[in-house]
Amino acid sequence: MNYKDIKIEQSHLGNYKRESEQHGFNTIVLSCPVQGKQEDWQMVGRIVQVRKKSGIFGSDTILVRQLDGNLQAYENNSFFSVHDDFKGFYDELFKDLPEERPNIEYSMSGGNHKAIGFIVEGMDCTDGRIGSFVVQKEDNGNVKIKC
């Protein structure tokens, strides 16, 4: 099966953990939905680094190795583990990717923000971005969020 053809179903979801490091290094996780269009395969990854309070709004920045081999950074997000009944399926999807090690130096933003270790303290990965948003209720009852 091509990893781009996978469909994540509710039965695939294991435990929800708000603190991402509780999943453990190199654990396969399924991300909670993020803003914008995202294919199911892009919501699957292995947690390789947690940068504590380094993101927008003081959230953790989580680095996740995706199925295509790319490193994806998440902020203001959390993850589900994979349900035990589906661990073999997801392990098979990652079999051709190189093994991750916690002593590898990971970087973001074109080589910036380099760090070694699974849990990293004291970094600022915001590049000066300030997090803010406005919630607006429209006359028709819809709610708009503007970032």
C-alpha cells in the first residue's frame, strides 16, 4: 500500500496525550487536525523532538518525522497514540525510513534552530512571530477566526 492512500479512522486512535513527550521518543502518533487542508498521511509521524515552550503562545514545538521522510514542526497541537490493533500497520509504513536517534541534531526553518536531544528546554523558535487572533461572531451566527 502506498502511504499516501491511507485513511485514518477513529478505530486507529489510541490514547490522547496533551503533553507530547509522554508518548515517548520515536513513537508513531496521529496528529489532531490542524488549520488548512491536510491529507491523512500527513497526520502520521514519529515524535523525534519536543522543544518546551518554544512556539507561538508559549506552546511546545514538536518535531515529527512524516511518512515521506520530511520533518514537520507542530505548535499548539497534540497527538493520539496509535491503537494497539493498528501498530503493526503503521510500523510497516515506516520500515524504509532511517532509524531516528535522540542524539541527532534536528533543525528547523532551513537549518536554523538546531538542537540535540528528545526534550529541549530554553529555545525560542518563533523567529519573532507574535501569536494573536481575533474571534468574530457574524450576524448569521457563524464564527470567524482571524490570525
